[in-house]
Amino acid sequence: MIWSSGFSPLFTGVRKYSLRMEKGRTVMLVEEVFEGWLLGVMKKKLPDCETLFGTYVVDLRNALK
């Protein structure tokens, strides 16, 4: 699944979610890429997404139990 937003070429963000099997377990991969002319300014305003991604993973794990 891919989510994207922004106004190219000023600033865009693309978040890619994928699932894969690894040793009999499902692994969730999250990749986020930001780019554009305003990235230097916007970078300081972006939230720490590590906590948000961790919440997604915990919620997904709990939903699949």
C-alpha cells in the first residue's frame, strides 16, 4: 500500500507499507521518503514517525491475535 501527499516539486511525502513472510512470520515494512524544494524547511516541522510506526505495528499485531 502506498500513501502520498504534497505538492510536487515543492514538497512531497510517500509512505510505502508492505508485508512479507520471513521464517513463518509476517514482517511489516514501512518506508517513508520526503523530497522537494521545501524539504529543508519542512524537515524541522515533521513529527518523529518512529513512535507512530511502532503504534501501527502494535495495533496490527493486536488485531491479528
